[in-house]
Amino acid sequence: MSERRNHNGDEESRRGFWATLPRGTITRVFVLLALLAAVVVLQRKASAIAGCMNQTFMLPQPRGAGTAADGGDVSARGPIRVRVQVPEAATR
């Protein structure tokens, strides 16, 4: 009987650190480390990403539109006319 207890105790001590961890713990640790690495990389490249996004979303200047400082004729096209239509209120 005492042999059996020693034998089981030896097996448990041989399992090691990795075998004693609950399943999924190692996976969660690696996923969290990968997310941390991604955050650090994005943080370091934030200025380059912001510059690229700024250039991407910058609207081009309309052609022929000049300012008085450029020496262009601002009123060459004439005034802009806008007609606003307000929908009628629903009858009650």
C-alpha cells in the first residue's frame, strides 16, 4: 500500500509546471502578450499613421478657385446661389 502512495506521489511531482496549469491559460497568456505587442507597435508608429491618414483624407483644392492673396479673381465665377427647401409639416 505504501508503494502505491509513493508511486502516485512520484507521478504527480513529475508532471511539471506546464501540466499543472489549467487548460487555456497558456493560450490566454500568449494572446494577451500578442495584443500587448500590437499596442506597443501601433503606439510607436502613431505619428506615421496619423500623417498617412492626414494625406489620405485631405480634400483637394477646387480648380480655378483662387484667393485674393494669390492674385486670382475670387468673383470670377460669380456668387453661389443656394435654394433651401423645407418639407411641409404633416397635416394633423
